[in-house]
Amino acid sequence: MPGLRIGALELSTPIFIAPMVGITDRPFRAFAREMGVGLTCTEMTAAAALVRAPEGVAARLLDLGPEEVPVAAQLVGNDPQVMADAAQICVELGADLVDVNLGCPVPKVVRLGSGAALAREISRTAAVLEAMVRAVDVPVTAKMRTGWDYQSINAPELSRALEDVGVAAVTVHGRTRCQKYTGWADWDEIARVKEAVRQIPVLGSGDVRDTALIEARIRAGAVDGVVVARGMLGDWNFLEQTVSQLRWGEPGPTPDFADRLRLAKRHWDAMVVHHGEQHGVRLSRKFVVWAIKGCDGAARLRARVADLFTQADLDELYQDILHAGEGPTGWHRPNFTSGEG
């Protein structure tokens, strides 16, 4: 199975997980590493908030654990000095790589001139990333969309400009900002970015849900790796099967409903341990909903999620989901829209 080198960082697999707001906390990242991904990433963090935060608060914002190697921290912002200062904080707190969000489409981010809005201005974006590259001794990368809309596709030019200022890799989500999460990702546009850069790795993102297609794109050289986001939510085994596809040429046996659910429950329990019972159970609710979508009597079971407050509540509902069994449509693919790019 091919590994991947980003700057001086050697990664075991070219399968990464995307930073997803409200999703990729420390327990989530731990499970992704267990499934074999080469790099995990924190949730998107505002650089200005990180720089202004007292030391203890900054550490809680990123929530990086000492056992997380390798791990990336993702920042969003548009001021070169603030982004450089925030990158230094990320490294001090344990990040092995700093990523910049140039693709977030949500209004509250683009109104500030960050995310996908910053990526519209190539020279300004390059100045921000250059400041960060000079400020830290770990790889600095960027995650972008193909462009603002179909009339302003600029990912190839932007990627080349970022490579020129020392950015170590780029991830391209194959949708424009105006598409947000609708339609289909354009992997031909992602391949054009690969053709535009000289040497740095190009990672593809968007509709990453077919293990054989992932392998084919990497083997053909259309991309150097993939970043998985919504395609694996509610289905931890997808990551493991993708790594298996690259290693052996096949995804391996398909887990049954009970095996998938047991793995999901391990993740819910880990959230409770990490965040505390009250907060952890509340955070687990969306993950529980995704599991319920795949079983018989989903509507009846889903109505109980709002009443989850304790570990005992979680355990009881898990047993009832397990007893209900898989629904007629089989395991599901949840729809999720986050603030990630």
C-alpha cells in the first residue's frame, strides 16, 4: 500500500479524515486512527480566537492529546500575522501539521473574508500561507474548493501559487463554494490541480464513498490521496475497508449490522468518557441517529434520542437498536452538512 510524504512528515496511508465541525473531536480521531487512516485533523478553529485565548483555553479549543501522532490542526482566518501566530500555538500544543481552510462555504465565515472567500484572491491567500510557512517548522497545507462558482474556477492557479510559497500539500474538494454540498464532486477538476502543481501532493475530497474508485484514482495518479468526510459518518468500517482496498486490492468482508453497531457504541462510550456523562451523551446523539437510520422501526427509536441524558439511557437504547436489527434498505449513508470546506 502506498504511503505519503508531506514535507518531512511520513504518513502510513494516503487516506485522511476531513476536519468537520462538531464531529472530529479527540474520540473521533482516535477511532479513525484505529481504522488505519494516515492523518487525522482537529475541527476547524478560528485563528483569532486561538490567539486571543488564554493558554489553558487555547489548549481546550484544539483538544490535542499526547498520543495523537500524526495529527493536523486546521485554522481559518485571513490575517497573515494572526494566522502565523495561531500556527505557532498549534505546533506548541502538539500539531504535526497545520492546515488552512480555504473552502468553508458558510455565510458567517465568508462574510469575514475567510474560507472560500479568501481563496478568491490568489495573491492575498498566498501572502497568508507564506507567513505561516515562515512561522513554523512543520508542514503547512491548504484545503480548498474548485472555485467560488463555475465561472471562477481557480484551484489550479491557487494551488500553484501556494506551492511557490512553500505549502507542502493541497486538498481539493471537487465542488464550488456556490454548490456547497449539493450536486456531485468534479474529480476532473481535482485532476487538473494535480497537473498544475510541480511536486507537492494533491488530495481529493468529495463523494468519497467507493473503495475501488478511491484505489483506482490513487493508482492512476489522478490524486496522491483522499480525504474522507461525510462518506464515513455512521460507518466506521468504511475507513477500514478503504485501507484494506489499498493494501490488498479488496475491501474485505462486509460487517453485519451487529458488528457495525457495536463499533458505533464503542465510539459513543468513548465520547462519554472524554467529555463527561452529561456533555458526552448529548454530543453522541447525532451519531446515535445515524445508527438508527439503518434499523427497523427507525422512527419510533429516533423519537427517543432527545431523551438521552445518561450512560444508562444510551445503553438501553443501544440494546433496543440491536434488537430491532437492520432495516429493509440496509446500512445507511447519513446526510451531514458541516462548517468544513
